[in-house]
Amino acid sequence: MRIQLCGRQIDWTEPLRRHAGRRLHLVLGRFSQGISLVTVDIRHDAGASTGLQKVCRIAVDLLPKGRILVEDAQENLYAAISRLADQAGRAVGRALERERDWAADPAPSKAGGGSKP
């Protein structure tokens, strides 16, 4: 599982990088075989009246295909990253569970005939 940190108009400080890495590995680490890339993007919210809001977006690219995207706007980036990591973890878990259920129980084939009365 690779993690990519992107920032627009906001620099990633070393403590913020460590926090994001720890939270994402903690929450998504158990799903690492099903994840190709996690991208965390932070930027200032241009529409915020106070100019203090920051937008954080986490995108999780799943294997073999699929993407989970969660976003939050807050003043505190640490809180936003923690909350979004938890949301992404729940969403990835649900997506991989659906994939597992589908692979284990495909739709029944009609070619084999059905039961006769």
C-alpha cells in the first residue's frame, strides 16, 4: 500500500506527515493487499468566509478496481485526517466484503435447469 501526500497552498509539516501515515496504516493496514494507492490531498477552502477552513480529501484506489473517496472541511487538519481515515477504513472494509461475498456466491446459472414440480 503506497501513500501519496499532496498539498495545494498548504505545506505538509513533518508532524502532520507522521500523523497521516500512522492513522492510515493503523486503519487501512489490514486491507493493504486490496489497496494499490492512498492519496491524501489538503488545500484551503476558497469558499470559506473566514479563510481558516482547510479541505482534506482521501482517495483509496482498490485492487483490482474501484475507488473510495472521502472529504471533510475543518480548521484542524489533524482532526480531519483522523476522521477521514476512519471513514475510509469503514468504506474499504464494506467494499472488500461485498467483493468477497460476490466472489464466493455468484449468481446462480439458469443453464443447469431448475427444479421440476
